Amino acid sequence: MNEKINFYLNDIEKNEHRASDELIKTVQDQLDFVQPNDYIDLMKAFDGGEGEIGENSWLCLFPIEELIEINEDYKILMEQIPDYYLFGKDSADTGFAFHKQELTYIHLALGQILIQIQLNSVGTI
């Protein structure tokens, strides 16, 4: 695993099991993009985890077998940003997502975006 990534994730409570190549392929076959290599390396080292990163920051990396279900749970949001795919969040409901084509990472406020989407679908108040 990349040394810089390993440094930042040092204090995360990692899942004890690792994602197998078979599981990674099964999930990958259901997606419309190729997951970033750094992410695949993380899932092979530990399949998700949660904990403090840096000072005053928290990260929850979703286990690979839960990615599709979690993205379905956020379906309303993900329909508004179809080029992105959630892979984690922090303790304040900020989501972390891949850009499917560029394989870059972003963070977004899950709760605020969902509230805005719900308000827009209902109409103006």
C-alpha cells in the first residue's frame, strides 16, 4: 500500500478480513466504472474500517461488499451526481466519492444535499 495512505490510515480500526480478488471482481462486474487502484489496494489490505485520521478528522471506509447497497441507499443523491460513487464518509455525514471517469476523489455534504434535493422535488416553500 502507498506509504502516504498508510500513514494517514494508521489509526483507523481496520476490518479483520480482507477483500478477496473474487469479491472485488464480483463487485467490479456490477459497476459501470473501474475502481481506482489505490482503493482496491486498501480493500485487499483491509475491507473497510473506521477511525481518526489526522487531527480532529474521522473516516469510515465502507466495506467493498456494501458499496452497491450504500449507493442505492443514497439513490436520490447519486442520481443528481451520476459521475460519482460513494466509498466512505466522516462522522459529520460528509461523503467521500470517486469521480467515475477521472478517478479523483471528492467530499460532499450528504445531509445538506439530500435536504436540498428533497426541497427542490417538493417545490419552493
